[in-house]
Amino acid sequence: MNTGVISKRYAKALYEYAKMHNTETVVYENMLQLKSTLRKVKEFSVILKDPSISLAQKVSVICSAVQSSAIFEQFATLVVKNERENLLIYIAYAYIDIYRRENRVVAMKVTTAIPMPESILNRIENIAETNNNVNVEIRNVVDESIIGGYICEANSVRYDASVRSQLGEIRKRIVKSNKKIV
């Protein structure tokens, strides 16, 4: 079974259906919540695999993971009825990708050693949106190991201006120059 193909089909159908009802953004928010829940709560997938739990209970569990909309509830019912609960995470990722592509949304992650003030995040978001003619979803991840500076990731581009990487580069240069001496 090709989980990618099946997941993309479900996601595309859900997107088209939600778009017909002007609720694609609401379903997008539902999928972001579902993805987050499925990644954080490992017991969630165990519950969905349990054959002793009824279809209605499984739908209820899925819908309780998000602030579900009517269309999301219909989707959850269809997925459980067709015994595709194991594909929920893949469907969520596929839907998120479709939504972002269709609505020119770029997810940007800025990693810093300390939390960034909201005003700076908003400024970065505005600059990125203006310069690239896209909508930006920005999130700040705190990682003390980078010591200082930042790492910015958007799409497949990564800009590393962290102190950790700069120290690593200095270390490489020192080791390289010492090898020449020996």
C-alpha cells in the first residue's frame, strides 16, 4: 500500500470539498491541530488501532483532538469508515502542503537561543511577506545550544547565523591550519 498516494488523494479531495464550502482555512487549522496532536500524543494512534473501539468512538476521539468543524467531522467519519485511521498524520501533512501551495503560504521557523519578542517576529514576517509576495507563518523555536544569533528556515532554504555554527567554522579553520603545520 502506498501511503503517500492514498494520503494525497484524501487530502486533495478534502481540500476541494472544503474550498467548495469556503472552509479551507478552517480545515487547515484543524489539520495543523491534528498534526500537532498526533505528533505529541503517541497513545492517540494506539487508540485508533484498537479494534474494540467503535467507529463512532474513533470519530469522537479524532474530533476531540481539534476544534473540529462540520466538514472535519465528515472527513473523520469517512476516514474511520474506510479504515484509514493509520494515514491521518500523512493526510494532515498532505492537506497542509496543498493549502500552503494554493494560498501562497510559507512556513518560516526562526530558531534563537532566547525567545524573540513578538514585535521582532512580526517585523520579520512583514518584511518576508512584502519582499516575496507570499503569506508567512512564522514560529520561534528556542534552542539554547545555538548560544546566540539565529537560524532561519523557510521552504528548503536554511540560513544559519548562529554563534554555534560560527564557532564550528573557526574550529574547522584552526584544525585545518594545524594539519598543515604537522
